[in-house]
Amino acid sequence: EDKVVQSPLSLVVHEGDTVTLNCSYEVTNFRSLLWYKQEKKAPTFLFMLTSSGIEKKSGRLSSILDKKELFSILNITATQTGDSAVYLCAVGTGANNLFFGTGTRLTVIP
Amino acid sequence: SQTIHQWPATLVQPVGSPLSLECTVEGTSNPNLYWYRQAAGRGLQLLFYSVGIGQISSEVPQNLSASRPQDRQFILSSKKLLLSDSGFYLCVSSRGLPYNEQFFGPGTRLTVL
């Protein structure tokens, strides 16, 4: 059965801290791994990763994929209260599916 | 860039009533369209996807159905809602294969009482 597991489920940090969110997966015919940020309603796209070891970076956010160990991490440095959200990891497969994890709820307190 | 419209934004329906959620897409043609459901405390679950007009694939057995009457219109329906149908329904569009960037609609919050 295809599955995507995210950890931790919930995380509370202070502004300025660095956080690492984890996503591990077991899927048939892996194609890509995607990270999303969900605040109030629909998720917004952050990164798509298809190759191992290549870091993708956008401002204070970065992500990397390990296709051998079947996981990805999302790093957020110098966190701000605006980073508070649920971060979703999803894995796309060749069967035209996108499997989502349950998400990590990040709360950044001032 | 694509824009996804969904309506209604919020819906409260009694058990056994019918359902129709509509999704329309702007800014692209021949998109792949998806319906996802997010139940409370859970991840997004793929319900249906469509690669073209009249082409619907179902991922989970349920009392819901989907239709794609036009290239940029995707409809989620039910003849009789169940309590377990409550959740947040998202319409998603992507150009080409599913591992490209996904564009999400604003979602519909459905509560079945």
C-alpha cells in the first residue's frame, strides 16, 4: 500500500528558530515529491523534488530528497510567525496519483 | 498561471441529500483535474481524476461520483450524502502529468448533519 508519513505531527517553536520537517514514503513507481504550505484553505506549492541530493531553496526554505532512503526534509531557518501553517508532503507516482501525508502543524510563537 | 474556481465555499447538508460541487479552471486548456478530500486531522485523499472530457478515474469506492462535461469543468456529485462525506473538498488542476506544479482551488467545506 502506498503511503506517505510526515513527522513530527505538530511542532511549536520560537521566532528565529530553525525547524526540520520530515517526510518518508513508500510508493510504487515514484515520480516526484512535493511540499505544500497550507494556512487557512488551499495549500500553496513550495517545492517539487525529483532527483536525490539536489537541494531546492527559496528564501529561508529549503528541501532535499533522498531516493535511496525514501525521505525528504523541509528546512525553515530564522522562522517567523508567518511561517505558522500545516506543511504537507505529497508523492506523485506514475499511476497519475498524488499521495499526501497528514501534514506537520508548525506554530511559531513570538 | 491557472486559476481554479470552486463553489460553494461552505455547505451544510442533511444526511441523504444530494450534492453537487463545481470546479472551473481558467488560464489553461486540457488540464488534468483532480478532486481531493481532506477529512479533519488527515491528509488529502485523492477521490477522482480526469485527463479529459468524459474521462473519469475513481481512486476509492464511495457514494460519490465525478463528471467532466467540459474541458475546464469538473463536478463532484452524490445522490445521497453520508455523515462520513463531511470534509474539505479541493479541486486541483495541473497541466500535463501530476508531478508538475499543482494549482489548488479555494476548497469547499462540506458538513453533513
